[in-house]
Amino acid sequence: MNYDKILLPEYLKTALGNTHYNNGYMMFHRMLYGCPAEHDEDSKEISKYDEGSKEISKHPDYLKNFPFHAEINDVMKTSYKKDSLVKKHVDERNRLLSQAFGERYISIKAKVEGAIVVGMGQQSVSENSMLIHPIYGIPYIPGQSIKGMLRSFYINEFYDESEENAEKDEAFAFIFGRSERTEKNGSTLKGKKGNVCFYDAFPENNSFELSCDIITPHNSFYYQQGKAISDTENPIPVKFNVLRNAVFLISYSLPRNLPEDKNLIDAVNGIISQIEAALTYYGLGAKTSVGYGKFKPLSYTRGEHKVSFKSIPKPSKPILKVEKDQWYTVIVTGVNEDKRYLEVTVEGTSLAGRIPANILKHPKKQSMSNHSLYKNKGTPVRVRCYDYYHGDENIPLFSNK
């Protein structure tokens, strides 16, 4: 590897010679572009004097690792190939966890949809960072990030976005824990330790690719200085690191002894479906609001049993005939691709059908947004039979049109 353009002391460049790092973490944080200014075709330095700052402009990639993405990516993939030492350590860790907890250890295989940004805000000498394991040298997702995502999902979807209401619920506190605090009426809400453990998620294999995306802030003078918006500014593209084509193993373990409380048992057993929904609609990492960090859950393993995430096939014709203005308890089993209809079965029967997505009734909300629908998968919900009017279509409940 050529170290000429890397910011390293000369004695270290000499010592390294023709060798190279074999740890992705070291390369990512140490391989920084060291040419302070731009160069022309003849390798002559081009000085650009900025009248505004009275300084010579730096090369766009100065003190960044983007020029060495290919080398960093190759090292991470090589160190995690089949039968490599790092891969054996991660596989052994997963095996020991499964052996220790048995049926209480659940591992979810989930593929990143598009790209994921993890650890972008970490302290780094470079402008944007990324989370890479300091010993293994491969990307990973910390267990506390997975727990935080799921906790946020529960608060937003089940407790009207109120953390205070969530922590009063014993089932929520049993899973995630809570801090002791004094209520407004003077009573004390005792602190509790969470009983579900979430583990660091590592890639299943070395199919991942380290890549670079760009965001270009426009109208910076307007946002930073309050000046009028105009087309005279010169937007500066900002690069950041992303991970593509990654398949992660996301795992957690349940407590050894569950209390004899049906609500707590149901809440714990329902974690798997809530993680599936949170990964699909909330995502992990940074920039989830613009599409990064979303996952497609593929399957999960509980002990030695592997189960695929598959929705029940759509019925070929209307199956259930119901009476108008009557209430029925149904179980959501899937959602169609455009999220307009839900596949459901009627609780306690073998009857199945479809309902329009926006007629679900929530205990605390009149209706539920599309991104919230899938969280009810496997959970009984109450629906009322009435005609659903959409455009020129008059679709009754459980029709298959």
C-alpha cells in the first residue's frame, strides 16, 4: 500500500514499508488523507486564496478517509471471511449465548434496506465517523442502540409518545427498566432493572460494503445567518460513511423466571413482533427519517428452532361475511405491499379476510398511521364493520377487491 498521501510521520511510513494494516478500525481512524492542498496533473500544488477567510483552501478530503474506502473495505471483508479468526470468535459468541439461554435466546436475521449510518456523531478527527469494533475491526450495532430503538418504538406507538406514561406501566418497566422518581402527587415511583438483555449485533457474513453518500446543504446563509434565500450561494457537498448490503444478527435474551402475570408474559412474548415492526418502520442509526437504517427481517431463531417472517397469503375470494355496525376481534397477520389493506383472521376461528388499513381502532387513538399498522401483527385488535369509501370504490369490510 502506498502511504505517500496518508497523514503519518515519516519514520512510521518507513517502518511500515510495503506492509499494511489488517484491522479495519485502525485503518478507518488512522488512514487520513494528508495532502493539505489540491494538485494539478503535474502534481504541482495549487494554492487557492480565499478572500473571505484570508486562508489557503484545503483539499476537500484533507483529514478524511474517503480516498481509502476501497482499501478499508477490503481489509474489513478479508478479516471477516469464512473461517477467519474474527468470524470464528463472533460465531463462538453466538453459539455460547444460544447454549446458555436455550429457548430464551432469540436471534433475528435482518437485511439492511439500502444503507445504514451507525456512529456518525462519534468523536473523530475526521468530519464524520462510523462505528467499527475496535478489536474485531468490523462494523457492528451496539446492544444499547437496539434497546433504545425498541424502547422509543414502544413509547411512541403504545403510550402516546409519553415516556412518563410508559414508565408507569409495569410491563414496560419489566422489559426496559426505569429510574426512581417522585410523582407530582408526592408518591415515589420505584426504580426497576430491565429484565431483557440486548446484545451487540454483528454481520452474518462479509457481504457488507463500506460506501460513501453525499448530502448537500443549500441556503446555508439563510439557516446560519438569517439572510434572504438566493441562488448565488455555492453549496458544499458533505460526504459521510454508510454501510450497504449488510445482513445483521440482532439478538436478545429473556429472563430465566417470568412472574406469573399474564400481562407481563404476553408483553415479553410479543417482543419479537415489535422488533420486526421497529426494524421495518423505525430503523437503526442516523438519518432514519430520510430512509437510512431500515431493515427487512428475514427469519429468527429461538433456541434451535428457525422461523421465517412470512405473512399469510392473501385469500383468493371473500371468506368472511359480517354484519354491518357489529364489532369483531381480529388478529393482524400481514399487510399488503402498498399498505392499503391488512390481512386478518378472526380470533377464535379459522376465518380470514382483508380489511382497509385505516379502519383499525386503537385503545387510545381513533386511527393509526400506516407506519404503525404492522406493530399489531399477532395482537388481537377490535374493528367495527362498516362500508369503507375510497374514491370511486365502495369496499365493504373483509372484501378481497
